[in-house]
Amino acid sequence: MKVLLIYPYFLEKRVHTEDTSVVPMGLYSIGALLKENGFDVEILNFYNLNRSSPEIRNSLLEKKPDIIGCSILHGNRWGGIDIAGTAREVDPSVPIVFGGAGATFLWKHLMTHFEAIDYVVVGEGEYPFLQLVKRIKNGQKDRIKDIKGLVFREKGEIVFTGKAEVIPDLDSLPIPAKHFTYNHLSLTRGCPGACTFCGSPRIWGRKVRFHSAVYFVDHLELLHKKGVDFFYVSDDTFTLKEKLVIQICKMILERNLRITWVAISHVNHISEEMLYWMRLAGCSQISYGVESGSEKIRSRLCKNIKTDAIEKAFEITGKYGILARAYFIYGCPQETWETIGESIDLIRRIKPLSVIFYILDLFPGTALYDEFKRNFHVSDDIWLNRMEDILYFENDPELSQEMILAFGKKLRAGFYENLSWFADEISLVDKKELIEKHSDFCSRLAMTFSHGDYAEIDAIPHKEKTVEMLYRKALGYMPNHRAFLGLGILQQKNREFKAAAENLTQGLEYFPDSEPLNTCLGITYMNLNEHEKALPHFLKFPDSGQSVRYASDCYRALGEPQKAAMLKNK
């Protein structure tokens, strides 16, 4: 029996594609459970398609699924509806199942208005979906009503079978990495918070369930053996249990997993000992939900954090060589130029090296959305409009689109104009065992300014000076290939060829077989008109087309056209 699990596309393009491009972890978990129960499962990521993409119909025709499941967040619900309509045209008999947060909170709306959807799985989906697939396979549709956590139609009426029990032992689930390859995973399900803009507590509950350290690290190791060495740990708060996190980090080190990973945390649940072990185990970034510099707004959003806790978390995270990223939300209830100023003041104090700014959205399943429905006497049928979300400010007479645009511009300017200063203020803890990590941190951050996210942002002042400072800081800890090369390229760009030659020569003492360093040094010598010195650095790589071309140019400059022609022909 063929089960096709689909992650549909969104209506709108994102600035940060990582928000929408990744198949939800739950889909892999469902797929793994189905596979271990003998079903043929395939997962399709349609995030980059649209309503008119022929790939959708072609995939359905080619794969001939017996059951289709669509993972609905919220912004991709219309993608799911479109795909369901196409699937119904291709095969009118194929059962179509919706699940995920968007379906959980809008199941009545979806089942009322969209006949192509046959079932909705509400809440945690692994076992309800497995039971549904088994009943359909065995021709037992009359027993579907016995499955908790399911919505279906019977005699024209919508039937909800009641809330399913959550899985008490998360380790009882199969590790999806046995069957699939990806780089997002989590340690927990649930969130103790009660933020009014977030639906997570209503999906998972506020009681947090944990995988064991062994399960989590086994998960990492399986993926690492498949060639994955960078991971997103996507828990709402990865660091809730300090001892568990430290146990995981020690296990990563014991197994010699050379990986890099990023996590999400809460400023109230962080400590220096935990950060020490996280950095040793490869954690390179932690994202914190700050939301606003205004305690009044944070209180309105039920974000239970104090300013001093925010400042402490960013200070200690940064000093362990972990990039502290801040999430800010603007366009909130009671937002004014004064509260925007408070956010900018807080940014200057916590000195984040990355900030993500969001406009406040209203999503089903959140307290703010419920408040919106009560205040404006609207129902979930508002989502019959082909839109992804509702922005809070659109329904607040004290806010306007012009103000929101101005708020966003002011916040970004406040961050970017101080970013070089933030980088210059980095002070890393003096621990011998972290020297390699510190060097790596500084060199990677330099690359962000020279070639990464910040390279094209003109609002950031003194970028070149910052890049040079960070590369030199990296080399101050230990020889670093990225730093030698990056500094050499910067020196070339500024026509400081003698300094570049000296720096790159030093780099080759530590990394003699590096093609990029050899090539960069060879080009430097060519610029110094020292082609005889340049030549050996290119000849060292006879299988590299680029090196061969440069070597040919050197022979020509040295008056040996036959050798130049021979290399060129090669």
C-alpha cells in the first residue's frame, strides 16, 4: 500500500526561506512509523511549487498513491487545498488526510468547506494516522470512528472522535533517520510557556515530554553516518533540563561526532556550565525569543522574561563563542515609537550578532487570534479568503501600515548601524579547550560580513575593518585555514600584495596541501610580477582547470610559450 506524504507550498515568498522550506519533523516521524509497520511511504517537499506547477499532477500520476497525507502548518493550507483538489481530479477514490498545526486548529472549517479533504488528524498524528491507514487497508472504514484524534464525515455530518492521548514515552517512536535523511530534529514536545502569539502549547500541551539522551544522540549519529554534519535542533526550549543537555553534549563528544548545530532556548533556562558543554559539542548558535525591549509589551504577549535575564543570557552565550540570535516582534498591541526605541536600546545593550524581526501575526490556536475573533465578531470562515495570515496591526486603529513600515526600518537600522561595534565588543572566555572553537567562531563570523548575509547590506558600517579584525582575532587563537584565506583575499582586494604574500605563506606552513591557499598565493605573486614564484603553487594541482590556466599564464609571462600552449591544450 503506497502512502504519499506531502508538504505543500505557501502562497507568499519568505525573506528567510528556512521558515518554510523544511519538511516538518512530524512528517518524518509519521513516515518512519508507517514504514516500520510495513507500508510503502514517500515524502514529497512541494514548498517551492505553486498552484500551476505541473510537477504536482505529474507526481500524483506517476506515484499512484493509495492514501495522501498533507502536512498543514497554516500559511500553506491553500497549497494543501489546491493539491487535494488536483489529487481528487487524478484519482477520485484516493483518501486525502490533512494533519499538522494548521489542520488541528481549523478542522471544522476545512471539513465544512473543502469536500476533497476526507479526514483530518487533530493533534499528535503518528498513531491516529497509522490506525487510519491500517483500517483503510483492511477495508474497515466502519471502525474508523474508534480512532481518537480523527475528524471525518458520516452521512453528511462532520464527526470528531475526541482528543487522542499524547505519546507518553517519546522514545517508543522509531528514529526517522533509519528511513529518511534530513537535518532538523528535536529533543522535546511541549512548551511550558503561555505566549499569546504562539499555538505550540495548545498543540503539545504545556507539560513537556523529553526523549532520552541516548535516543537523541543515536538520532544525530544515524544522520551523521549519512553525511549530515549540520543540524537544526528545533525545540521551543532545548535547554529546559540542564543535566539532560550536558549529558547529550558529553555523549556527542564521547562518540566523536564532528558536527555543528544550532538551537532555540529561553533566557530563563540557560547557564554557563551548559553553554560550555554545548559549545564543546558543536553548538554554534542559540536563538532567543526576546520579542520586545518594552516590558509592557512583553507582559501583554505573556512573554515571561525580565530585561536583566535577557541581558545575562546574551552576555554569557556570546562569551562561549556561541552566536546569540534574537527574535523581535513589532507591530504589537500598545506599540509606539517609544516602545520601538526601547527595543533599539535593548539591542544596543545585548549586542546580538543576528536579529530576526517579525511583524506580529494572528494565527488560529493562539490567544491573540481568539481575542481577535471575539472583538471583531468573526469566525474561522475568514480563512476562505486566499491569504496566509492576519497581521495584528491591520485591526488596531492606533497602528497603520505606514507606521509598521517605519517601525521595521527603524529597528533594522538600529541593529545594522551598531553591528560592527557588536562584533568588535566580542570577549571570549579564556579556556584552553575552547581555543579551536573560538578561532572557528571568529573566522565564520568574518565570512558572514565578507561573503554571507551581511555582505550586501550597505547600512553596516566599517565592514572591511570588522572582517580584518575578526580574521586576525581567529588567527590569534590558533592557525585557521578560513582566516588565512579570507585575510589574504581581503589584502589582495586592497592591493596589499606583499602583506597578502606574507600571510598566505604563513598559512601554507600549516596547510601545505590547500588548493585555495596555494591558488591565492600564486595570484598574489602574479600581481607582484613574480611569476616564477607563482608557478609552483599552480603546478601542484595538475587536475585543476583553474590552476592549469594560471600556470599557462605564468609560462607565457616567463617567455615559455610552448609550455604555456601545452598546458592550455591539456
